[in-house]
Amino acid sequence: MRKIWLRLHRYLGLTAAMFLMLAGLTGSIIAYQQELDAWLNPDLFESPAQGQLLTTAEMLERLRGDLPQYRIVSLPLNREVGKAVRISVRPANADQPVDADELFVDPVDGKLLGGRVWGACCFERRHLIPFVYVLHYSLQLPGETGLWVMGSAAIVWLFESLIGFYLTLPKPKPHSKSLPRIRQGPQKNWLSRWAMAWRVKTGASALRMSFDLHRAGGLWLLVLMLMMSVSAISLNLRDAVFEPVVSLFSEFTPSPFDAREQRSEQAPVEAAVAFVDVLHSAATEAGKRGWGKPQASIFYNANYGIFGVGYGDNQGLGLNYLYYDGATGAYLGDYIPGSGTAADIFEAWQLPMHSGQIIGMPGRILISLSGLALVGLTITGVLIWLSKRKALRVKQRAVSSLSSAG
């Protein structure tokens, strides 16, 4: 049975090796995506104007007047002098595509500093970090193809981690009664033998070093690898795999978006309610709840016809949201990460853990290092396979030579 698991571990790993290395490398970069993006593109992220910030109502009015070809998808509300406002947009007319879906606007005078298409190819500095981000989770493949490819790689990663853990466990060592005890020598117990799997033997051959690094690295990083693989599955295959599996143990609380799932496949619907009116309604609702958190962002999802107003600082589990109907302005519900059923809470933890934001910068550094560790585990696994394959070929040639000589 152990040989079957060993072969499965080997060939699953080889099948997903390229995808896991790519995920590890790109993940180690996008752990710092905001800082890297701003460093590469100061002309977009830094605003020159000095003075009093525009109110949200004033900024919305400027955008409508100066850029009528766009409709706002999301708008940050925690603005400051010297830093551009990063706004997601969509075309006002679906038949007339625009050349950007992300705009950078000065928060003081409302002037457009620049724009880009999020995730566009390839290595020009304005597009580099968004391109790497999309490459990380979808390989830049069209539609849901890339999501399925990388989601499937995450599933392999999960099983590889579990099988690898099983293979580190020592085989049962039967006690031989046929030999005198004096010739058997001291017998190590099971834990002592397993402890060897956690160590890297120094001064060993390259093959032994690769094996020790692969085995010990997999053990020391097991919890982190399991966490990252599960969260990757939740982000790529949420509806197809993650939620159906988690639902076997706990039910999810329906959201306003679930009730409008069929509507999402229809053409986008313009909001009949103003952004500012939704913000006022949300402020009133937040006051009733005793929220001291500031309004952080607002979005309008035209496919579902739903406004969302976010509260908080996007640390820990992320923002709290209040949802409103885009046609009537009626309150639809909320999203408070860390509350609800066990399934709700488990799902809320996935993105913060995968990105490292759950514990701020230390978490992001840990995630970046885990990406490099995944690359190392994958490379050592491939090296072990290549070495054993080479040894097998040498043995087969030797057997063939003996057979010919006989």
C-alpha cells in the first residue's frame, strides 16, 4: 500500500510541478503588490496637488463631468493628500469599450492622473504587478479555464501535502525473535525513528540533501502548505468545489448576491440611486449598530444591481459591508467577516490567510517566504525523481548487458 501512495505522490507532484512553481514565485511577489506597484508607478500613485480634499460628492460630480464614458464600480473613501484615488470603472456604454478599467485621480483637484486595464499583458511597468497577480491565479487564460487549472493544481497540492506527511511516518518495525537480542542492538522506538525525518543531514550527497530538504521541509511547513492549498481552492473554485464540500459540515448563510444569481448573467443595470444617498443610508445604519469604524469604500455591482459600503481598515479579516438595492436604495443585508455559521467563519478566513493580511506585514512576509518554500519543495521533488530515474536506467542497462552476454 505504501508503494501505491509513493507513486501517487510522485506522479501527482510531477503533473502539477510547473503550476506550483509558478504559483509560488508569483505569490511571493504579489504579497507586496501594493508597495511594488506604487514604487514602479509613482506617476499613478502619487498626486501633486496640495490643498483641501474633495468630498465624495464633489469627486463623483467631477468624474461624471470629466469622464462620462465611465461608470464607477468602486471608490475608496479613506483618501489623503499626496496619494491618488484608485477607482475601478466600467464602460458607460457596453457597445463602446474604453481603454481602462482602473483610473487614478488626484483627491484635491479631481484631475485624472492615468489609467490602465487591470491584468493586461505584460511587462511594461504600468501593467507588471497586475499582470503577475492575474498570472498567479489564472495563468492569464480566458474565462474560467485558468481558474480551473490553478484550482486543480491547488487540489493536487493539498493531497500532495497529506500524502507526503503519511510517507514520512516510519514503517512498523517488527521485532525479530529468531535472532539473539545481543545481535539486534538497541531498538529505536517509533518516535525516535520519525524524528529523523525532521532533520537535514549535513555533509551528505546532493541526492541525500535534496531528499532531506524535501522531506523535512514538507514536515516543518505542513500546516502552512495545507492552509495555503485550501485557501487557494476556496478562491479559485469557490462555487464548484469549496462551498459544496464545506456545506457537508455546515451551512452557509445566504447573501443578497445569492438571491440574484440568475440576474448576474443579464446585461448590467445602471443604478437609479445616487452613490451619495447610499452612503447616507449606510451611515445611518452603521450608527444604529454603534459602529465606530469609518466608511472605507463603496462599490456598485451592475450585474447584481447591488451597492456595498465597506467599513473598517481592511486589516485582519477585512471590511464589514452593508448592502443596498441599486434600484430602490433599500437595505438588503450585511457581511461581517468572522460572524455567522461555522461555514461562514471558515470561508471568511481564507483570503486573509492566503494573502497574509490576517496579521499585517509579518503575515505577508510569511506568505512570501512560503511561496519560495513551495518552489524549493517542488524543485527538490523533481531532482529526487530525476536521480532515481537515472539510477533505474543504469540498472536496466546493466541487466540488459548481462542478458546479452549470457
